[in-house]
Amino acid sequence: MTTASGGSIARRLRSAVDVLPPRTRDRIGELAQRAQSAVRAAPTDGLDPPVAPEPPRPTRKTSRRSWVRRANIVMYHRIASDPDDPYSLCVTPERFAEHLRVLSARAEVVSLDEIRRPGQDPTVAVTFDDGYADNLFDALPVAERFGVPITVFVTSRMVESPTGFWWDRLARALLRPDRMDLSVPLPGGPMPVATGTDAAARATLAELRMRLLPLPVEQINTVVAQVCNDAGSDETEGPRVLTNEELRTLADHPLVTIGAHSTDHPLLRAQPPTSQLETIAASKADLESALGVEVRHFAYPFGHRASFDRRTMDAVRQCGFATACSTLRGCVTRWSDPLCLPRRMVMDWGAETFGAALESWGIP
């Protein structure tokens, strides 16, 4: 059975009602838009995450403020003053303080548990991905100063890692001032690596990272270890992840909720369904065992549309998570799928730029 697209439905309706009175045409046009939203939200034969339906248009009896709650989830990774930040993951403590000051003045900042509750005022939840140590030492003191709750999604088996995340090690190895000519072994054949200039090194880093992403993390670590060895780069230098003691300290704070982020941060969609379920379930079990509390929230590693699919969402559901966050952009509404919540990535913006971003997200 073939289903017509939402766009074709709207076009057919418009062509059929051109001769009708304006008020009738407007009403039929509104119905066509609702039909288009329903078609987009319907299940397909593919595996892509579902597209959230558009909320209905307000009528004369309902104002915009009463039919949609302006809720957003913002996403950070690191709070650090790191001059070498090739992935733009760092926000300085000073800028983070500016962000929370502006947020607190414009919206109610709530925990992730509260982000989908009914209401009219704009709300924001603050989240961190990965589990870097600076979340405890640099982010939490600022959050505490403003009384802002935060959720930290922890990659469970990276806790206590002496080498940190593979993408940080890869960047340190390739973005060195001295020229390197390497051959990186990859499935399908070796990749030549030349880093004669800063621009060439950054282009090489971007390409190699993209080629590594679909691989199992164990295989990625083997490749990165060889690159570091060939480049003479110390794998233990660079951004540090949380230790077990630091994780417990973070989790014990009343403003902090700990969420799961897989065991080793794979590109889940590229892995077999059994592997997806294993890493999602194990991350929940690891953290609950270490902390003695229920872990209710999950964040998909990388989080973009190519990083997870319906099988991944089914695994998250099977593991009993209440919510799962993506990095798909958008507001959270009562129509949002709790296992595909959108988020807004925040960068090292000044207060004015951050304020303009909030306004574009519906937070005046």
C-alpha cells in the first residue's frame, strides 16, 4: 500500500478548493496542515527516529501560551578554559556563569524530571554529556551559585580511565606543531595522514574521526593507540574523566542527577541490535551499582539522526529509562517522544549571543 506524502495531500486540497469562499479555504488549509503533520509522524518501514508532530495551531479560544510550553534542554560537555578545543566542546567557567545568570532571569530552570510537566512559563533543563572531571570541579560550583539543577550523562566504563576519550587522544596526536606523515590502518585500506600545516592537520583530524566513528570502540582505541605511538603523543595527557570517587561526590549533590550515556560511547546505530542493548543496559546497571540510586535518564552518544534508530529507542525502552535525549534541535512539548527529546548545544558564547539564542528558542 502506498501512502501519499503530506505535501501531495496539501497540494491536492489546495487545488480543489481554489473556487471556494476565503473563510472555507482557510479552514481546509488548516486541516491540510494537520494531515501533513500526522503523515510525517506515522511509522515508516525505515529505522529513522520518529519526527515529532507539529502542535496544532491556536484557535481564537486558545492563546499560544496556553497550547505550547516553551521548554528547552540545553547541552554542554566541558566547563574549562582550554585553548586547544578542536571540537568546540568547552565553555569557560566565566561564560557558563553568564549563561546561568541569563537563564535564571528569563526562565525557570528545572531538572530533567520536570521538563515535560504542564505549564505556561518557559522552562530549561541543563545537561552535560560524557562525564568529564570538570563537570564536578568547574561546572557544579557555578550551578550551585545560581541554584541550577544539572543532569550529567556519564559514559559508565570510561570512569577512572587513565587515557580519556579516544577523540581527545586523537586530536592531541594529530594537532602537534611538528609535521607527521603516517599511515593509519583502517577497514578497506590504510589512510595516509600528513599534517604539514594546522589547516591540514585539522582537516585530517575531521576526516579520520568520521571514518572511525562507525567502528566498535575497541577497534577505534586500537587505531588511536597506534596513531599516538607513531606520533609520539602521550595518551595520558589531556582532558580527564571522572574517577569513581568524584562520580559519587557529584551524584551526592542535591542539584545533580546522573544519567547514562552507554558504556563506551559508540555510534549505536552502526552496531548490531544486541550490542546496542548490551551497552545501554550495562551503562544503567554500572551506574546504579556504583551509586545505589535508580538511573532514569539516557542520552544517545553523539545524538544526531545518524547515530541512533528505532532499534536503539526500543533498547532504551526495554531497559526502563524514563527519557532519552538526542542532539536533534527543537523545543520539548507535550507531543515530544520522551525517548527522543531534542536538545540545544551551547557553545562558548558571550551573554549577548546566548541571550539571542534563547530568544530564537522561544525564551524572550
